[in-house]
Amino acid sequence: METAILLLSCPDSRGIVAKISNFLYQNNGNIVHADQHIDSESNTLFMRIEWALGGFSLAKEDIAGAFEPLAGEFKMKWQLYFSGNTPRVAIFVSQHLHCLYDLLLRYRGGQFNCEIPLIVSNHSDAHQVAQNFNISLCEFPILKENKIEQEKKQIELLRKEKIDVIILARYAQIFTKQFVDTFPNKVINIHHSFLPAFIGQAPYRQAYTRGVKIIGATSHYVTEELDAGPIIEQDTVRVSHRDSLEDLRRKGEDLERMVLSRAVKWHLERKILVYNNKTVVFD
Amino acid sequence: METAILLLSCPDSRGIVAKISNFLYQNNGNIVHADQHIDSESNTLFMRIEWALGGFSLAKEDIAGAFEPLAGEFKMKWQLYFSGNTPRVAIFVSQHLHCLYDLLLRYRGGQFNCEIPLIVSNHSDAHQVAQNFNISLCEFPILKENKIEQEKKQIELLRKEKIDVIILARYAQIFTKQFVDTFPNKVINIHHSFLPAFIGQAPYRQAYTRGVKIIGATSHYVTEELDAGPIIEQDTVRVSHRDSLEDLRRKGEDLERMVLSRAVKWHLERKILVYNNKTVVFD
Amino acid sequence: METAILLLSCPDSRGIVAKISNFLYQNNGNIVHADQHIDSESNTLFMRIEWALGGFSLAKEDIAGAFEPLAGEFKMKWQLYFSGNTPRVAIFVSQHLHCLYDLLLRYRGGQFNCEIPLIVSNHSDAHQVAQNFNISLCEFPILKENKIEQEKKQIELLRKEKIDVIILARYAQIFTKQFVDTFPNKVINIHHSFLPAFIGQAPYRQAYTRGVKIIGATSHYVTEELDAGPIIEQDTVRVSHRDSLEDLRRKGEDLERMVLSRAVKWHLERKILVYNNKTVVFD
Amino acid sequence: METAILLLSCPDSRGIVAKISNFLYQNNGNIVHADQHIDSESNTLFMRIEWALGGFSLAKEDIAGAFEPLAGEFKMKWQLYFSGNTPRVAIFVSQHLHCLYDLLLRYRGGQFNCEIPLIVSNHSDAHQVAQNFNISLCEFPILKENKIEQEKKQIELLRKEKIDVIILARYAQIFTKQFVDTFPNKVINIHHSFLPAFIGQAPYRQAYTRGVKIIGATSHYVTEELDAGPIIEQDTVRVSHRDSLEDLRRKGEDLERMVLSRAVKWHLERKILVYNNKTVVFD
């Protein structure tokens, strides 16, 4: 059963919900999910509404045009998705393969509504995994000298492959502003700390040295500033003095896998709205 | 700012959301919160909608009547509340006073939108707490012989005091069917285990004997069957072989306080719908 | 660096720790880990002591004999292990392969000190995984009529392969008493509920129907009574009315993988003592 | 039953455990708890050993002297405590009273082995709580001009009252180096964030602005550098876009109470060793 999903935000005012639900009702829409949130500090309404396309009186290609006037009236930022238009995903990875493996197993198990035609890596470690799962892997070794050039080639490839979502599954390279700007709110990273603690390099080592009693992992959209983009999901696990740095890594990898997979799932199900460098997640 | 809160459930069908939001819009209602949930197994819609009374064109006493036709059309079960009509709460307690203390501190700190005019106990331990917080305590010692009679007197008192909500803050007595039927979905209990594990007496002892690695607490509405009512909230905490039975009690009491207080808060904010011996909690 | 590990329990009395540590010191033993626990209810001492074999003045094969008199004096139950004697593990699985995959990935990643020469299944679903990881899979289809016979063949195979530990990674068959008795405290199961809640069949369905707000997973040693053996590890995750039965399964599978892998790791590192149908886990 | 508690750390080497346990055994000591930890990075042994004084052949006042040679031989840093010597605690508080209340309720409930003769505040809000619990409160209003002078008076008072432990239960003042140096590893603070995230002022506001999905609380020993002392305990709780800043505060206060009370309990039971700006907690 295909559905349409409308994600929107706008200044809150009387009648918005009524007019949107009328729009759907008059076109014979059957709502299957609806969520809304009003941020009272900024007086902003956030909404996600999903309805069945079966029986809907507008054709897919006519919905946006029909909705446009309403959107204009309320100054909405909005996006319209169809569950049948499966997003195309590329996974970037370096040498730690646990997140990659986890994503691919969930993908194969049917947890993600997407296609994954492409793995990109700056190393060669992931070749066998890619082969096992029958996905092409493109290797882009990155040196200081060729970084910008390689990024350009990556962008070309991503465009050619019509990639909608980029998942950094422990990809140990920082993108340039240009790359980030090309895919706004479309690059999902997993950082192996409880952000904003332990930004940057070697967060487990940092956590171990600081002597924290809990470690975390954070999935966020990538923005120009390192590890500072809108947070999608976080989780934590208890550690103690008995845990070595290696134990922190091992426990943390379990967190990374779960946190990243939740963020990816929500993104693919169009459950995330970004505003003000934060996220509304209609989970 | 006073608000009206509508809680409803009904068979799901096209147009419900549109008609409800139109009803509000046509009466100049400004929605401040709205949540809905569709249980696809039973095709049931659950909804909680809260709007500002300031500027609403219907007087409080006319809203129910005006809404009635719509409710009838969709076969809704519904309740209408006003945030200004503060619920009156009675707390029942026996000899463990930690939950009582916790509730009263939160009450005094402004976390609960209610009045607490009454504490009921089958013991005398709570007298000083009641006095400190300036709340009357009525003692009803319970013996096998006088149980039914005492319950009748309790019901009388609760009616006289116009009590809307009864919190069992570790009240170590089981009510008769008659008492329970008098206050359907209005008696909130805290059970000191992760239900349905360890029903009944001495759950910490049961947990200790079984050797579990996690203990829990459960807040639920009281129904005729012991510890089997709709669950509102649960939480758990890790234990180990190093924890004595006394440690389980101590750790568990922290859970009990938090779990009970969350359930009470949600109930008072009219965020809970009961169906099918389960709860929808719009938190 | 190879180590020796002594796991023991005995009635607590003065001088035990002194005599054990003297025994090690006099033989030039360098302790690398030591943990102890006194259960004051039963006045029982539990101890795990691990020391480097490098420089130890007794040969591996002479340690047990030299320790015997001390063990006898204090009526110890004890076991001696060497980290260099890698345990041989068989994984049993049916049709849900997520735990199997998870174990094999951790195994390959070096998290488990063991060899896994064998996968056993009553179905054919796991063949490709087994092949990917280059492990033999033996299929034993089980029907009511052939159950006892098949179990006998399994026992034979396990003996032939010198299997020390059996992991039931969602193996959907109940063993006979005979099988269980053959491998006491050596069969580790994952049950997909927070035991003792939801014993037996379809625990996610049971949890969904009961309307719990948290679900769990439990790893335990298998005993004759179903889902009633000593609990090694448990964990929980929050669910809500928004979670379908399918969501419970998906969230639960993440728990199962983590809980089972922790239990396996502790078992392989000889960190678990069983007493009184409970476990002491020196994590 | 009074016990002696020895807390020690020293470079790890063969024979330490043997010699310490012999020392106890030869003096007829009955160990009731023993924990040790070897930090392999720094090759340091940490130990906590607790034995019954009943039947011990050395008088309390002779134990330290008798142990001294052994301590010297292994270059131990060590402290000897007696459970009968109840520590004297002062609680510092400003205007948020939830932690103060929580500590006093646990104290009255017998959870803490200490005496609390004194509350210190820079405000007058806590007077009634102090009175309810029958504890003297000394008010030291703090201005820029009188800060150093007031601190001197506080130190005098703490000395006069023979205070061993100072708990900062949301005390909104930063101490001078002089104050901190006077009570090394004896001042326990609760910071209302997951350190090292959100150091300093208004951590809930910082967390809200950053859009984190989990908030935390941290209890640590106070050192000269703000919020940078050895962490004793931390905990976290999930938040979402639905949580207002006020909700973060409310949820966070529950964390603060629990985290602080655990840290205090462990400190009073002499379960904490500080090294390298971290803690070993033998919980």
C-alpha cells in the first residue's frame, strides 16, 4: 500500500490543521499517521502527515501543485514524499566495518525502505563485505594533496548514481564545505561519543582519560562545523574503572550500530524535520 | 491560560480529523497540542487535542453539547476536560512513605496540576508527613472482619471530598471489586516489580530469589484482578550478585518514586487513554 | 600471555584468601585479576583469581594436584582453566539468524576467546551464513517422532567435535532432560523476554498483548525446567503504544544480540559461577 | 558489628595480596568484603578490604602502626577507616532544594552512615527544610566583595564542627583554590549535565539549545578547575523535541538526586579511590 508523506513547518496560526485535513478529506485521503509539534518558544508548527494513495482522488504528480496554494497561504516549508519512491543510499566507510555490516544486515532483513547500490571507501578493507552483499564498492584513497579532487569525483559518482542519502558509517574523513553544501541534511554521520562531549579525534581515548562513568554515541546530520550538526539520535551505556580503553571501544561499537541504524530508519521513513540546528523526530 | 482537552477513541474512518479540526477552527479555537494514534490491528483512532479557551467562541458549558453530534456520527468514546478544573487527589499509603513524600514534594514544587486534600492510611506512620505538608490524614485500620465496612466508609469519604483520582503510594491492601468498580481508571497503583513478573506479595524477595539482573517498577490502573490492570509506565534498573535484598529495595524505591510520579503527572494532564486493558500515553 | 583462572566457592571462613594468595605467591604467581564475593545469607565465598603462567613455578599439569589439599581443607567446589585452552563452541540456530550473525561477526572481530567449528540447525536457513564464515553446518530436522533420536545424534556429534559450550542463538526446540543433563551449565540460551515474564512461546506477542512499556531479553543457562535456569544477563528497552508487534520484534532483536553476546563473552572468560540457580558474574 | 576498612593503592607486584591477607589472618581478621583492581596501563593496584573488628587481635588504635611496615615495603598510599567512626557531613545549598530534601530523607531513612549536623547556604530558602529535619542552618550571603572573607568563616565553622565531608547539593557558588585545597577529595558536587558536556552555567539551557536527545547529571569531587574534578557517578535520561526547557529541568532534577545520593553513599562507605583525576568505585 503506497502512501504519501507530507513534512512541513510554518509559523503556527489558527486553522492550519483544519485546512490541511480538509485538503486530504476533500480528495478522499485516508490518514494512516499524523504527528504534530508546536514549538512554543518560536511559535512554529511542525507536522508529518501520511495518507494512503489508494483511493486518493489526486494523481501523485498533481498533489504538489494542488497543495501549493495552501502552503503559500501559511508560509510553509514543506516536502512531499511517496513511500514507493525508494531512496537510493550510499554508505561511506573507512576501516571499522561494524556499522557497515550492521546496516547491510538490517537492509537485507527488510528494515530499511531504500536501495543501497553503492559503498564508498578511502580504504580497501570493505571489499569482501561489499562482495558478500553484492554491492559495488568504489575506493577513493584520500591524501592531503588529492582531497578536493577526490571529493569532486565522489560528488560526480553520487550524482550519477542518483544517491539521495549518504551514510557515514565510521568514515574517517572530514568533508569540505563544498561537499556538505551539496547534500544538505542528507549526510548522516555516527560520532562515537555523547556529543557535544569529546568532539573530533579519538573520543574513546578522550572518554577513558577523563574517567567518565557513561559513554555514548551520536548520530547527526553533517554540517560544515565538525560534529556540530543537528542531532538525530543518541544513546549511552555504563562503564566503570574496570573497563579498559578496548572495552570502551567494544561497548561503544554496539551503541554506534544501534544509534546509527535508528537515525537511518527514521530518515528513510521521512520522520525527521530539521530546524534551528535541531531535529524533530516523529518516531 | 486555560485550555480544553478532548480525549477520544473511535473506529478509524476518513474525515474524522478534518471534522474535528473544522469544529475547532469554526469556533475560533487555537490548538496548542494535538496527538493521534491509529491502532491498525483494531482500526481504532485515538486522539488528544488541546486548545486555548481564550478567544474560543463557545462557552465552557456549551462545548460538550456542540460536539455531541460529531461524536455521535463517528461513534466516539470521548471525554472533555478543562485545565482550570483542578482534579482532587487522595493518596493512600501504608507504612513505606517514600512515594508519599515524593509525590508531596513534587506537588509542592508545582509539578502536578491538582489539589491533594486527603491522605488515607491503614496505619499511623504517615501522620507526621501529613502534618508537615498540612494535609488531613484519615486512618482506617483494616482487619479481615472490618475490611468491607471500612471500604464503604472510605468510599463515602472520597465522595464527600469529591476525589477524582486515587493514588496508591505503596498501599498494602487489596480492594474489593466494589471499590474498584466505583473508580474505574481512576485508581493508580505502583507495583514494585516489572509486571507481569513477580505479581503479588514481596516482589523484591521474589526477584532476589530468582536471581534477575534487572529489577523494575510498574504503575498501572487498578482493576479487579490483582496487578493486572492497564500499565501506564514502567522502568528498570540493573542489579548484580553484589546487591543484597536490602539493596534491591533501596534501588527499587527510587524507581517506584519516579515511575509513579510520571504516571500521576500524565493522568493529571489527561494524556492517557485506556483501551483493551492497555494504555495510549500521549507524553 | 597465558593465564590460569581459578573459580571456586566454599563456606566462608577465616584465612581462605590468605592461604590461596600464599599458594600463588609461594609459587611465584603474579595475580592479574582477582574478584571475590561473600553471600552473607548463605555464608558462601565465591572467588575468581587469574594469574600469569609466565614465571609461575608449577607446570600447568601440576597445578591442580598442588592445589587439591587446600581445596579439600576448605571444602571448595572449584574449577581450573587455562586461557590457552580455547573452548570449542557449537551454535544452535533455527530460522531467526540475527544472533548467529552477531556472534560470528564478534568471533571474527576477535571478541571471543574460542573456536567455533560447528553450527547445528533444525532448518536449512543458515547454510549461507555458515558458508560465508566457513563453518560447517549440520542439519537435524526435528519431528515429534524423531526428536529423541536426533538429540542422540547431536550429542554424539558434539562429543566427537569435543564441544565445550553450546549456544542457543534462537534455537526453537526444547531439549529433553537427557540432553540438558549431558551439558550442565554449558548450554547458554537467549530468551526474547525479560524473564520470568513471558516464559515460553511468542513472548513478543505476549508482551504486546499485555501492553508493557518496556521489553527485555534474558540469557541463561539451560536447565530441565523451561526458561527457568540461572540468569546470566538481561537488558531492557522502552516501547510505547506506537510500537507495533513488528517494532517490538525489531527492537527486541537488538537486545537479544547484545545480551547473548555478553553472556557468551563472560562464560568464555570464565567469569561466571553458578549457585543456587543464580549466577555470580565477575564482569 | 564494627568493621575496619583499608583503602590502598600502590605499584603492582607479586605478593601484595598474600602479605595483606596474611596480616589480617595472623591477627584473626575475618574479611567481610574485598575488592581489587589492577590498572594495567599504569601497573597500579587498588584495593579495598573490610574486616570485622570483633575477634580481631589488634586494638583499633594499634592497627595503623602494625600495618605501617607492610605499607612502606610496597610504597602504598593508604587510608584506614572504622565503620564506627561516623563521618560528619555538611550540606551546602542555594535555592534549588530538591537534592537537599532527597539527601535528608535518605539520611533519616538510614541509607547514609553519617551525621549531618550542618547546612550552609548563601540564601535563606532552606530554613524551613532545615527546621523540619532539625538541623542547624548557617547563612553566608555571598557578594563579590565579601566572598573570600565569607569562605574563611565557612572554613572556620566547618573545622569547629569537625566536618569530614562537604556535599554541594546545587550550591551555586564557585570556591576559591584555598577552600578547595583545604578539603581535598572531600567536597562532592552535583553538576546538572553529562560532563564534560555543558560545563559551567545553565547546562539545561545549553542542552536545550544544542538539541541533545539525552541529558545527564554528574557527581564529582571538586578541584580547582571548574567541573573538571574526578567523576564519581553519572546517569542519563532520554529527552525529545517535545520536552521544553522546563521538562529538561524536571527530568534532570530526578537524575541529580539519584546520582548525588549514590556518590555520597559510596563516599561514606569508603568505596572510592581517587587517582589520576579519575575514581575507582568499588560498588
